[in-house]
Amino acid sequence: MVRAAFEIAGRTIVPGGRGTVDLPAGHLYTHTPLTIPLHVVHGRRDGPCLVVSAAVHGDEINGVEIIRRLLREKALGRLAGTLVAVPIVNVLGFTARSRYLPDRRDLNRCFPGSDTGSMGARLARLFRKQVLQKASHLIDLHTGAVHRDNLPQIRADLDHGGDEILARACGLPVMIHSPIIEGSLREAARELGVAAVTYEGGEALRFDEGAIRAGLRGVLRAMRALGMLPASRGRPQPEPFIADATRWVRAGQDGILRAAVALGDRAETGQPLGWVSDPFGERTSVVEAPEAGLVIGRTNLPLVHQGEALFHLARYERVGPVVRQVERFSQELENHQGWEEPPIV
């Protein structure tokens, strides 16, 4: 039986075909048409429909590069199911190099959206109706905010079976239980019965080669686990480590931060994570780890205000094995010879 064609935004993609589709999203005030670009790969054989999205926050650009590399994978010629790649969801924020829409709304708090609401509500409604409703699975690619760096990690509602299965399929060492946030794309996916996870890695407005490679590997592993791509012949991947909880460690005073730990480092209870001093060094406070954990996020800006988030710690029953697995994973990404793309430096 011949597989049906895939219809999206007025375009038809035949089985075994692929194409770029411009989803109409209104006009700029210059009368220039505004579109959300999609790329569809429609396999000859039946399978899931995976949506991979990026730049829901317009300044989070690592996901754009992950999707570019994903679409160059030769294995897509043997795809089962359908891949819908959306590298730039928040096109207005992306062109302005901003996390937000022009009205300062966060698109990832505007779902499920409305045909008559705010700019964000209308874009959210459009994406939900034209793209998300066609999906069986969603991987949403993110980074840290401006001046914040995230260790590659998968976030999902692990109390939901479908989300947990997809999260484990990505095969990253660090997995964090993250309940659904009201107004988020993941909440819209949940309402439609779409299994959804978030990938976090790197910093806004900066390319991070390690985070890009980790994200690409995670998407490809998930596609193999879903039966969309041929199974890998490599050794089985170890189970991810699930964080019991996470917490931000904040500045106790205003000043200039001298950080003492990097992403992926182990922190022991009471260990100095850094020091905050005034410019003369007359007033200094130690930033101590309140508990043992893994550093999964940190600020990259040394100029801090009192109460500002500095280090993000993930708590585990045993931190040592997590740190070792993160180190092994990073080494594998760095030493892997199969990457088609030269590294971004």
C-alpha cells in the first residue's frame, strides 16, 4: 500500500520527497510577508511524525545549527515516518536577536494561543494548528538565556510515560524532571497527546560546538529509538541520570564574580563555587554550594547584583557517577570521527 502524501501549509510532500515550506504568519508593517520556514522530509515507509523546533526564544541559536546539520544527514534518505524541522519559530525575535517578540511577550508562554489575541497568542495558535497537530513527537531545542550557559541536558515531565520514553531515547547523560509550565509549547503538545521534551545546551546568541553536537546526537538517537532511522551498530547507550531536584545558587552581595567551577563540575556541600567582591576587594563574600550536586548551568557575566542567579546545581543521590558519565560523553563528542561538519571555533 502506497503511503499518503503529507499536507502542510498548502504544500504537498510525496512519500520519499522533501521540501521547504513557508508558513504564512502575516506581514511586517512594511507590507513585507512574514513566514515561518519549515523543512519536511516525508519517508516512503510509515512511522512517527517528529517535529524538531528551535528558536521559540528568538536569541537561542544553537538549535538552528542543530537542525541545519540534521537536515544534511544522509540517513534521512532511509527515513520511516515524517520529520518536520522548524529552525526558527519566533522569526521576529530571531531577526531582532531577542528572546522575546516585539511586544516583549515570551512566545513559550503564549500557547495554546488565540486567533484574536496578542501577537504571541496568534503565532502560538498558528504553530499549534498548522504544525503541532500533525506531530506524534516533539523535540524543542533551547539554550540558556543571555549570559547564561547550560550543560547539555534533557528536560521532560517524567511523570508522563510518553515524555519519559522520548527523553530516555535521546540518550544524554543528564535528564531533569521538569513539570509542564503553563502556556508553554510542551503544554500545548500535552493537550494534543504529543510526546514532548526540551533540549537545553549552550548560551543565547552564541554557538557552542559541544552543545550543538550533543543536541544533534540526541535527536538522531531519538529517531533511531522511534524506528525512524536504522538502528546504530554502536554499543548500547548507558541509562541517563535523573536529577532529584535542581536549584540556583544566588549572589549574596553586589560585585564582581570570580567563578571557581565550570559546567559539568562536581560541587560538594560548602565548596566555594566562586567569590563576589567589590572593585577594591574590601568586601568579599564566598558563594558556597548549599548541597552536593552537578553544575548544569552558570552565569558567564562576572558583573552581578545581589540575589542574581549564578550557578545552577542538579542534585543526585550519588554525584560521582554522573560526573564521570558527563566527562565520557563530552570526550566521545570531541573524538568522534563521523561528523560531516567541521567544528565551529
